[in-house]
Amino acid sequence: MTQEFGEGVHPSDKSLKFDAQGKIHLPIDIYLTGKQRIGDVDNFKYDMYRQGAVSLTEFLTVDERGVTAIARSAENGEPSLCVPPQRILNFPPQAGEKWNYKGSVGDTETEQAFEIIGQESVQAPAGKFDAFHLRLTQVAPTPPNVVEDRWFVPNVGYVKIVTTMTLANGNLLQRITLELSDGPKIGEKPAAASAPSASPSGKKLLHAALAKELTAEPTTSFTPDLEKIFCRWQGEALNKGDKIRCVWIAEDVGEVAPPNYKVDETNTTADGPEAFGTFTLSRPNKGWPPGKYRVELYAGDQLADTLKFTIAAAR
């Protein structure tokens, strides 16, 4: 995978290293991990691993008519259903073919336009291929504006995918290029590193919840004018001296910030196995940008809990 950013845009993960051209290169592994039934449909489950952790899971049906997405999930989360199911490729592909999708993925309403641009030669590290060029254009929601070009080879799969995200003014936000470096083969998938960790005793390291006030009931929905968001945590199997780290991340706030932008990070030290405390995040001067967020809590280097929440105007 090659990742590049527009001017003034930086990844939230400060450990990533850039090459001389200001790009990031990371290995990506995709595994067909078996079948899983969602509702009354049997799906093939595909896990995408980035830096040893699952960054995306897709649940797909494949038959003589094509490939259909039934659900997706990110970072080991619960699957979000595609309503209606989303046809992402028709068999056999035909140059000039077009179709639209309008529906929802989880809580997000979406509209996308698909087009088979034509059949063309494409070069990837795994070799040179005669491929069908498919273009997916995000119609809504925007911004950012998203165009994804995919090159599909029958009996192989996608050999190259380029996703370009731009701001409303046309400036580049981010471009991600995936290229096939090795053909499909039988292999054992790695253990997912992003799932919340447990102690050797099997107990969860800590539990956490979000609230609008220090002693208020837990919630995952907040309004843009809220003064502070409180993250309460309670240890269950910590070690004395563990560094408890709280990372606030804006997953999707439109053009205000790039996807998965780190808003803030704070930490404290546990004084025992059942240590507890509260982290807070104060409202920006202009209010919270509406969108999707998450909080990641770490005990030392281990991910202990992940809390997802939304900012939306009160109805």
C-alpha cells in the first residue's frame, strides 16, 4: 500500500515513516477467512490486515451474476449492513456498463455511481494484467469527494485499486494505492492485534464509558455545543504503574479533518489493578464538528477498550 497526503494533511499515527517523496509504504494482507451467516444470507468473510491489525472486514456474496456486499465493519467492529445489498461487480464485466447504488451502510446514507471504463493493460508488482477498469464515484455524502479506480482480472480479483479523496476546492486530501504483489495462495491469517486485550487471567484490563457529565448516565451521542465529553474508566486487571493512555480520534467529520484524525491524547498512571479515573475532552471554540468519533484506551502498549460515538445536532 502507498499512501500520500495533500499539503498540510498529516496521518494521526506519528510512528509512520515517509519516503523521499513524502509517501508512506505499508504491506497489506487480505484473507478469505471462511463463511459467516448474516441474517438469512451466507457470506464470504474477507479481512484486510494493516500493520498486523484488521482495518476492514467485508462480507460478500459471489455467484454467477457478480459480487454483492452484504455488510462491512472496520477495526473489529460490529458489521454494518448494506441496505439494500450493494452490487459492486457484475459478471461478466462489460465495457461501458453503468449502475448506481443508493442506500445505507449502517447509519450512513450513501449514493455511489459505478462504471466499467473499459478493458486495459495494467502493471502491478505481481505482473502485467489484462484487466477491466471499474470506476466508483461517491455521489453522497460529500465532501470529501471520493473516486476509486479498480482493475479487475477474472479468476484473480482486483490487481490494483487507487482511492483519491479531495476537498470541495479540488485540493488533494489523501490518495491510497493498493497493488497486488503476490497471487492468491493458502495461508494462515495472523492474529488480530487491534482487538481489546485481556490479562493472562482472562479478565478485561479495564472498562470505560462516555458521558455528558462526570456522574451522568453513559451515552454515545452528543451535540455540537456540549462543553465537555467525559470518558470514565475502571480497571479490572491492571498492573500498578501501567500507563493509561486515552486517544480521541475523529473518524469521519467531512472536510474538517482527514479520516481517523487524532484530536487529542492524554495519559495517567494506574496505582493498582482496579485503578479508576476520568479523561475529558473540551469543546473546540467553534463547537464540535458533526460526525463519527472514537476513543481508544491503552494500558501500556495494549489496546484495552474502544468507544465509538457521534456528534450530531439535537432534533
